[in-house]
Amino acid sequence: MPGYPDGVNPLVPPLALPGVYTPQEDTALLVGALSEEPLRPGADVLDMGTGTGALALAAARLDTRVTAVDVSWLAVFTARLNAWLTRLPVRIRRGNLFAPVRDRSFDLILTNPPYVPTPEAGRPPRGAARSWDAGPDGRFVLDRICREAPSRLRPGGVLLIVHSALSDPGRTVEGLRAAGLKVAVTRRRRIAFGPVLRARQDWLRERGLLSPAEHKEELVVVRAELPV
């Protein structure tokens, strides 16, 4: 993969404990975008919502200084275990979004946040569902990231977000542009429905988020850069 030394595979599956999101196509799509970023050695990278630490480990393999954050103690433990197993220097903190790094700024922020629309808007998700359930429009976490991430970027810094077309990439682009960032959708991939979307497809069609003929989901990577 471009950007990685010969013989280095950034997609080696990390250990995933029960209840922690297992890296899937969205993770791979974001790793591909990461591989194209011209990061200097020692660049400061933040992986927001790290889960197993897959993205943090991929960034650490590029000779960057990585901090990873997750609100789940189980995810934090999993990511720390994977960093130990791979002998990669990743700082892993437990907390809600940017709270553990509120006084820091970064050259690159990576995030694969919860983004799946859910009909159970009045009840907070539990267990592994916290990794994907994101309110009736799928933007419960995305909108917060769009508001808070620009102030955590250094001049020339980049934010890379992956999410579903079901959760309105146009709104992500507009929100980040309103904050003064240069924004574009840089990657797209259509994938078959996984178990969560298969279980919700009737509800998604009722809401007009899916057409009767659609049986694949489009994933996108949004890249936003803070001008120098």
C-alpha cells in the first residue's frame, strides 16, 4: 500500500474483544486515505474513537506520534493490548471525543465514528452498538466532530472522517467548510449490507434513506484541511 514501507501491512487484523467493533470495510477505506497523506516523521496524529486501535496502529507504522481516544473502557483495554502485542508506541486515553486532549492540537485527526441511523433514538445504545448507533439521522457524533475538530487542527492539519452516505456526507462537507476548512470527498466504496443495515432496511426505506432497489451501502471518506 502506498505510504508504507515494503513488507508492512497496515491492515493486519488486531485482536477484537467481545463488545468492541471489529475493523471492517470502513476501517480499510480510511487506512487507504491515511496512506496517501504526506506525513512528516513525528507528526502528531489523533485517532478518535479508536476501538481496537486499528487506525492508531496503522498511523504508528508511518513513524508518527499517535494518541488514541475511546469512551469505552473495553475498547481502551483492547487498543492497549494490541499496541503492546505489536510493540507500537500509541498513547491511549479513555474519554468522550476530544475531552482527553482538549489542550492539544494535531497534524492529522482520524475518525471512524458511530454513523448508522437508528430507530431507537430515545434509548442510548449499549455494548457494541455504541460503535455504530448514532441517532435517527446518524449524525449524533458526526455533528459534534464537525464542530469541535477544526479547533484541534494545526495550520495545514487534516481531518479524515469515514461514514455512510446514509448519514448525509453533504452535511459533513458543509459544516467543515463553514468552519473555514478546505473539504472534499476523496474516497467512495459501495459494500453489501451488513447485519445491522439488513435488520433496519425496512425502517430506512420508510424514512426515504433507501430506495426499494438499493441493497448496497456507500461509504465515503471526507478530507478536511485547515489552511496555513
